[in-house]
Amino acid sequence: MSLARLSLNTLRAFDAAARHLNFTRAAEELCVTQAAVSHQVKALEDHIGRALFRRTARGLVLTDEGATLAPTVADSFARMERLIDAFQEDGPMQVLTVGVVGTFAIGFLLERLADFRAQHPRIELRLMTHNNKVDLSAESLDYAIRFGDGAWRSVEADHLMAAPLSPLCAPQALEQLHHPDDLCKLPLLRSYRVQDWQTWLQAAGASGITPRGPLFDASAIMVQAAMLGEGVALAPPSMFQRELRQGRLAQPFDLEVDVGGYWLTRLLSKEVTPAMQAFRAWLLAAV
């Protein structure tokens, strides 16, 4: 089936809609009407004979065909942009898209970005935070920084740092926490890694406690809730040194349990660009 009848505008409309999963926001990005985006997407669907989106109660989602096509279209546009930038007199402007788990972004990466920009002014870094559930291909990411044991399929993983976990709470909660058994007095805030509390409690000799408390899909938000007095969070103190030094957060017990670390990952099938090489070298040196 020939692509001759397809315009770049059609593919650009699909690319924007696939990233936003919302025709209105895609239209705002492209400075066109929502109807224009819908029309272009419909033209692409008619051309390939497959639906690319479907509407659900929660909004727009990609079909299997749409999810397969989206990263290829996004990568193609990125390649064209890099090639066009290469013709500029001051050298190519490279785009690097990195997904990063929120805790690492807040606790380590953000305060070092100025150094990266100073060393690599021709790299445009695009950061997309996630809650440790990330799809490198579907989200068209060059790299993803995630927490775990490094054993992910079809990826190259560089270990960045260990991140042992320990209870963290508001300073006013310290008077109630003299022994790990005292944790039964307060809500234990939980992340998507629900097994981590039991691992720490067992190591502390308080395995009789059943963690009960709100469940958060992001550890950074969970620790914010702990600082507001909503309970005790289990998180890496190394990522919250600023809050601990300022007295806005407290670590009631010295025991830290290693259940994983932070890793820089990329798909093995992903072509390594000069921008990717530069970011990897910079980050490994920074840690």
C-alpha cells in the first residue's frame, strides 16, 4: 500500500494524538482545530484499513495497531528533526527523551541538570516522569531510569546506585516511634511495591505488623504525604537528604533494607545516538 497519498500533516496529527491520547490537546500542539486532527486520523485509518484509536470510559486509547505504529512514526519525525538540525550553521541540535522514576528525578537528577546543559548545550533533554511502570518502545524513550533489580527483558541496564529503604515520617511522629513494633500505631503508607514493607518489618523483627494505609502509585508523593503527617512511608533516605537536613522529614530507625537500586535502561534494539552516548557517560560520572 503506497504512502504517496499520505501527507506529513496526517502522520503528524496521528503522532500528536498518540502522545496526548486526546484530540483537543493534539490540536492545541499543532495549532489546528480538533476537527482537523480527527479528520487526519480518520484519513490514516481509512488508508491502512485499521482503527488506530478507540474510545473508552476513561478516554482515548490506542488499539494494538495504533500502539505498534506510534513509536515508528515518532522515531521517524525525530530522525527528520535531527537531520534538519544538522544543517544549521552551529551544528546539530539533538533531542534526547528520558523517562525517569519520580523519586530519582526529585532526589538526584533535577539539581544536576544545569551541569548537563553546560556540558552539552546542543542536546535538548526531554524528561518524562513515570511511576516505575514504563514501556520504552511505546513511549518512544531513548532511556528510562527505573528502580529494581536490573533484570528486565530485552534491555541493556547500567547500575546507577543502590537505594536501600527505611521508614520516613514527619518529625512530630518520632515521639511515638521508639521501636519498630511501634509502627503499628501509625498508618504505613504503601507504594506500588507492596511487598517492601514486609521485607523491612521482617528484617527489623516486627513481622507481626500488617501494613495498612493509603496506597500511592508514586513514592515521591507518598513521602510528601508522610511529611504532612499522614503516616510513615518506606522510601530511600538517600533520595530525600534535603528534606532530612531541613528537618521536614525524619528517619526514626537506622535500619535500611536493600530491595533494589536505580538503573539506566535502553532497549537493546534501540540505535545508540551521540546524544544517548553523551547522557550515559555524564550520568555514570555523576553517580
